[in-house]
Amino acid sequence: MDDAVAQGKTIRFSHDPELPQYEKSAIRWEWDYLQEHHGYKDLDFIGDYWYANK
């Protein structure tokens, strides 16, 4: 994740990591990490993906 952010890559998820069913899964841990360590704030649903935004 750190390398992707450092390279300016688009961060997107195939599922909404904020849904309760993902609370104890890697997709949620990745989203939490991006928020805590890289300042991401929210997600935009565009097409079939959730895009992370700062």
C-alpha cells in the first residue's frame, strides 16, 4: 500500500470496505491503514469500484 500511494497510483476497492460484513477482513484493514497513515478520507462509488480520496 505504501508503494502504491508513494507512486500516486489510484486506490480502488472492488467492494465497499466500510460495510459491517468486512469489519474483520483484509479489505477493511487496508482501508483503515490508508486513512490512518496516508490521510485518505472517503470513498466514491464510480462504475463498479469504490475509489479512495484524500
